[in-house]
Amino acid sequence: MDRITVNPKILGGKPIVRGTRISVEFILELLASGVGEDEIVVDYPHLTQEDIYACLRYAVDSMRNEINITLEAAL
């Protein structure tokens, strides 16, 4: 996880790709909207494919211990 860092002075402390101001969240949003890894690297040449994979690993790790509770709507 050396490619992902958190600094309270950058983007309000969101996890970012080290050495950039690009958040993990932004990379995940790009991927989720159908933008391919190759296109991301072309559009953001200071990123590498390894940075993209690190964002995915970060997301998986952050979800690993998450507990989901289904709540019924109040009537």
C-alpha cells in the first residue's frame, strides 16, 4: 500500500495516489463509469497501471471488515 497515502492537508484527508492530488475515490469512479485503465493512464500520464491496481486493492481492503446491515423503512 505504499502507493496510497492520506494527508489531512490534501483533499480533506481522502486517500490519494502518492505524489498526486488524485483520490482513490476518483479513480474508482472512473473505472465504475467504464473508463479503461489504459485511458486513465493516457489522460493522467503521471499515474501508472500499478497506481490503479493500488486503488482497487485499497477499496477491497477497506471493504473487508465492513459490516452491512439491512434496515426496513419506517412506515
